[in-house]
Amino acid sequence: MHQVNNEELRVCLVQMSSTPVLEENLIQASKFIKDAAQEQNDVIIFPECALLWAKKDITHAEAKTRIEWINLLGALSKDNKIAVIWGGLAERDGDRIFNSSFIFDDEGLLLEVYRKTHLFQIFTPGKKAIDETEIYEHGDSGPCIVKIKGWSIGISICYDLRFPEFLRNYAGCDLMINSAAFTKKTGEAHWEVLMRARAIENQSYVIGSAQCGQNALSGITAYGHSLAINPWGEVLTDLGECVNSQNLVLHKHLIKQTRESLPALYTSFPELRE
């Protein structure tokens, strides 16, 4: 195990093209986790719908309760000694289904569950609409911040990215995560500019783990282009349109340097100054 250094965070960013079959996706995700652990990463980040691509007729059998997801996924973190941020998983709670991000530490313990607050809807005349409210309930967990290796990390899912007032709840965090499945149309138009804007506004790292390829059930193509953005708003990596992963090392001193050289965040939140 590598020496702990809270000034750095070693991150594996994953881009997937998930199928409608959970077992297939889990095999692929498990390989990503094993490889990331061998490269001594602290945390691995998966996209929205990593284990089951969303569909309108998702059943209560396919959605799992919180304890079922914990039992299925906790051991992957524990066995590989790596924290895992799972993008939106279909979480069943009674008669309701939520699009939930599960965050496990490197001992396999559940840190938090974030339920997606903003559900995607798009209506185009003459074309098939996408309406997540047909599947999911609006999240009731509110903003979610976790600590991994001394780094404060704010969690969001896909459509949440369009709401700067929501991401502003993470002002002062070292890193913000957005697990996504942006469509090709909306991704080409808005994905990078929104990601960079959230990084610039909050002067923190922003990482977006995305789906790519075509949804076999709906025919909708996901944009891909998983991104890592630094606190100045510069793109550190872009994973393109294929299944891929990349290891990154994030540095706290760059966050501090950015906030001190252009003290916009400190002006809004003077209590953040040390």
C-alpha cells in the first residue's frame, strides 16, 4: 500500500458503455476496480447507470434496496482496498425508486448515499422525449459531501450539473463529482462548458464520469467525454467516446493557489480562509 499523502488524491476516472444486464456490467466494473487498486489509486469513480442503464420499464426486481446494494458492492472496495464512487444506481425504497450514488470507503463501509435531486426531462417536437420522472422519484437526500483521504468531495448526478445553486452547496470542497449519462446532443452543446463553469465558480477540481455508446434499449447515444477539470477551469483529461479509464493525481496546493490568486470564493465565503 502506498504512503498516505492527504495533499494528493489519486483518482481513477472510468467511462463505460453499460448494458441492460447487471451481471455483465458488474464484471467489467470489477476489472476496472482491480486495475485501479493495483495502480495504487485512492478512489475510483463510475458513471451514472454504471450497473444498469436506465430504462422506462425498470422493474422493482432490477432496482435493489440499499442493503442489497451494500451487500453486493461493499466487498469490492474492501477486497481491493480502494474507495469507490458509484454513479446512479436504481435504489428501491418501498414503492419508490431513486437514482442513487453509493460511496464506499476502502474498507467497504458505506460513507453516504446521494439521491439525484434534479431529474432529466427533454421534450423535442416530433422526437422521443426523455423523462426520468417516469422511472425515478426526486431525491430527498439533499447535498452530499464525503471525506476520502482527507479530501472533501461533493456528489452530484448528471442533470444536477445544470443547477449552479445546487453545486454552490459544495463551495469550499476540494473536489466535485458528477456521474453522468449525457445524451450526445446535450453533451456536445453543454457538457464541457457546464463542467468548466462549475470548476471556475467554486475554484475546485471537478470530475465527470460519463456513459458512452448507444443504449441498447432506447437507442439513445451517450456523449462520453468524461472530464477532469482543475480549479482554474482547465481540462486535464477528456476520455473521448470509447470505454476507457485514466489515472489522475490531484493536488491541494493548486486549490489554495487558485483561491488566493483570484479570491472570488473567499470574498463570497470569507470563513473558508484559514
